[in-house]
Amino acid sequence: MIALDGPPTAERHGRGPLDRVAPVASLLGGVALAVCLVTTLDVVSAAVALGLELVLLPIVRVPVRSLLLRAAPVLVAAPVAGVSIALYGRASGRTWFDLGFAHVTDGSLVLAIATVLRLLAIGLPAVALFARVDPTDLADGLGQVLHLPARFVLGALAAVRMTTLMREDWRQLAMARRARGIADRGRVRRGASMAFALLVLALRRATTLAVAMESRGFGAPVRRTWARPVRFGGAEWAMVLVCTAVGLVAIAAAVVAGTWHRV
């Protein structure tokens, strides 16, 4: 059985200025920033937003190494998307080279740079803000502040908690197969077999967990009470306003520079 509650985030982690801010505020702030940035695709707005985020990044107090590791998918996906836009984006201006199915022009290069910067401006804050968020604290905020259905919130929380066991399950499966002498041949076949076994274990555990949660009244059609009330006060509103302000300043800079382009 899993534990769906625990000490507040500020007790589990350090004493940073954002440790006492409800995680749901980070979620709302990240959504507000993303909404501002996806309304336009230009270099100025994305560059301004990314620059402001880098200036504010030390406030989060996430180690640089940890941030880079967590943001690795974003750091890889952004250049790949940029290359795709540069090769297949809308052609305009001077043509650098044309291969028929792929072409690089001034317009496609500008769009590529804007795409890379915008992906970084949206992805890096999300990684930084949620690097130290506990799923239980976020679930409390989703249920009490945003008033999402408790059945959905608690089910998602349980699923997230259970995914942490998959690494241990994989290790146990590997050790069991090695003990039986069938772990040293056919790497691809072994990986597929272990993946199927892991899926079976996950389904069995999910069924057991669902029955246990239902028996304890998690799905009862009544108003649910929460063990840990979530306060959405001045610090939380400040978080949302700062994130929104970053997005609005970026848009204003693009409008002033004449590069704002409605998507």
C-alpha cells in the first residue's frame, strides 16, 4: 500500500524562498507563461522571456547539474525542432540552399531560432519550478484550490507514486532472470520479455491498489475532506503574477520591436 500524505514540501526540502509556495501556484504560473508565449512566434518575445527566466532562475535554488539533467529532453528536443523548421519551414527572403524537399531561407532560419527559443522559454521554467515539487502537495492543491474531482486527483497521485516502483521491479526481474541463467543472451528478446513482465506486474499492482482505494472510500460520491489544508495566499499570488508578468513583458517587447506575429 502507498502513502498518499506526508510532511509538507518545505520540511522535505530546503529553505528556499519557493519551498513554502503551494505547488499549484507554480502550475498556474507556468500555464500563464506558456499561454502568453504561444500567442506569438518571434525571436524577440522568446528571447526576452528566456532572458528574464535566466535572471530569476537563482531564486528557485535548483543545482545547475540537476537542472540540466532534468531539462535534457527539452535541451535535445529544441534544437531538433529548430533544424526541422529550418529545413521545412515557410520559405521567404534569401535562399541559402534548396534541395527540393528541403530548403533553407532567411524566413525559415528566423522561424527556427524563434521556435528553439520559445521551447526553451516554456520548458526550462516548467522543469525548474517542478524540480522540487512533491506529487502529494500538488495533488492537495489540485483538489482544494482548483477543485478538480478528488477521484481523478487521487487516482493520478497513486499512479505517480507507483511508477517509482517500476525501476525496482525492473531490477528484480533482471536479477531473477540472471539467477535462472537466461539473462546473458538475446538482449533485444530479453528486453521485450522483461517489458511484458513489467507490464503484467504493473497491471496486477494497479488492480490491487484500485480495490484497496475503493474499499477505503476514495471513490465515494460525497464531499471529501483533506488532511492537510492548502493555503493560497500572497506568496502564491506573487508566483502567478511574476510568471504572467514575464510573458506580458515578452509580448510587449515584441510589439514594440515590431516582430510580434500572431499564431
